[in-house]
Amino acid sequence: MLLTPTMIGAILAGICLWTLFWAALHKIEEIPYVRDILTTNECLDWIQQRPGLTILLTEATNYFAHGISSPVGVGFAMGGTIVNMLAVYGYIPSRGLLSVISAKLRTSLVNHST
């Protein structure tokens, strides 16, 4: 595969779009009618219990939206695939550990400032 500026731009665009999606997932509780039905932790727990299905759904969304007939569309989907794999198999399984580290950092910062 030849990495032209157009292809690199498509890959970066896919990375940015799916990064925004995963960041927006953490803001579900700020949407007025959705917060009564769904929480971020419920979504993340569902994803953690079904990582394969989550990847399948995100990839189906990628390729249905952008198709496989255009190289730029495939590049866009590849960028999304990278982010989705990192989110589903990296960030979501390790969020418990990340919250413990974050809590320790917060307490050490509070103790040092007083």
C-alpha cells in the first residue's frame, strides 16, 4: 500500500473521528433524555463483556459508511480500526487500573499542596 498524503489524511481522519466517538461516550450523562436511560459505565461494562461484538459493530459501521471500493474510504476505516482496537482491547479493560492510579495521584497532590 502506498502512503500518499491523501491516504495519510484519510487514516488520520478516521483516527480523529473514532477518537471523538470514544470521548463522546464519556459524556452520555450530559445528554438530557439519555442520562435517564443509559450511563457511561453501563456502556463501558457492556463493551468490556462483549469486545468481539463491539469490534464487529464498529467495523461494520466503518465499512458500510465508507465502503471498500475507494482506497481513501478504506484508509479512513483503517484509522478507525486502529482506534477501536486500542479502545476495546486496551483502554476499556485497563480502566479499573487507571482509576486506581488516578485516585492515588489525586491524593498525593492534595497531600503535597497542604
